Amino acid sequence: MYIFQRKFEYFPYLPDSTPAEAGISDAIVHRLPTSDGETIVSWFVRRPGPYLAVYFHGNGSALSGSGPRIEQLTDLGLSVLAIDYRGYGGSTGSPTEIGIHRDADATYDEALRLGFAPDHIILLGESLGSGVALELASRQPVGGIILDSPYSSIVDVAADRYWMLPVRWLMTDQYRSDLWMPKVHVPILILHGTNDGIVPFKFGRKLADLGGPNVTFVPIPGASHVVFDADAADAPIKQWLKKFGL
């Protein structure tokens, strides 16, 4: 399990589809260089208004399946920039924690290049992407963060699932959101299903408690993993976005 641990953590979805195939006909495709020489695929959809949602998907997702999420974000009045991590879709390389944080850096640079002010960038991190978003926000200025089904750390989740193994000693890519959360001082919305079987609800609650008054924590009763599109999440999302005049 130590040798093959990343096979348990990342499930790259490989087809490199077009935005049109995903139902997003007006997206612009860019290939972004990373600081270590990889190239990641991004889709950008512009809408009127000054705010941009930067979307980091989960460990088993890809841009090819992100059409409904991008459409949901644009319907909320946001422009959207979404990427495939290295090793996913048409992006080069293989996924590692260090590498994916470099992918996030390249995405942030692209958001600035597109003309968005840092305080008008809202990060949306979904499952694995919640840690990607938090780590980025711990180093770079942003306006706010939405975390869907987040974890206190991936090593917490793994240790809970594989309790019979010395996971905390052996796991390489731990995604320590619990260490990044106290460094973030912008509004944060956390959505978590109470019946989440992938990232147990208790780890989302643990993370929220580390954020203090910055955090709006919204349990979604009876819901499983990834709840941004749940009916019960719609009103809390819209209410939270009013902080930004949206």
C-alpha cells in the first residue's frame, strides 16, 4: 500500500474532451505552463461582472464532466476558470500533492492575466479540490472560498478508513487543510452532507471549527458526497454570495 498509495488517492479521468462536448459551448481553452514544466488544460467562461470562480474538482473528476458545475456557477453571475490537474484529461504529468499545488499556482496566475482582481476571485474546492483551494488561499490573496465536502486533512480520512495501518507515518500526500485554514482570513462557505461516505461529515465539521468567524458551515441533511448542486444548498450559496454583491 505504501508503494501504490497514490493509486488509492488519485483516479485520473483521462479523456481530453472539448467544452462543447461537455455542454459549455462558449468556453475558451488555454494550456497553462506550470513552474515545473507541465502543461495543464483550463477552460474559461466569461460573464458580465467583476467576479471569477476558480474551480478545483475532485480526485475522480475532470473537465469533461464539469459542464453542469460550470453552468451552475455562471448562472450565479460568476465567470469561471476550471482546470484539469496534471495527469487528468489533456494535462501532462502525473498527480502528486506538490504538483497539484503548482497547478493551482498556474491557475491563479491565469486568473490575474485574465484581468480579475485578487479580491474578486472566489475559489471553489470540491472534495480533493478543497485542500487545493485552501492551500492556495493560505499564500495568495483571494476574495472568498467555497468548500464542498472538505476534509481536515486527507491523512485524517485515510487513517479513519485504514485504522489498522500506520497511515500517518506512511502517507506522502496528506493535504493538511487543518494547517492551512488558520492562515486564511476571508469569508469561507463550507457545505457538507451529513451522510457523506467518502469524506465523513465529522472531518468537515472539524475543519470548520478551525476557521472561526470566517466560516459559514452548512450541513446538508441526509446528503452524500459533493453537495453544491443539492436543492438544500441553493439558498445558503445565494445568501453567502450576497457578501460580494452577487
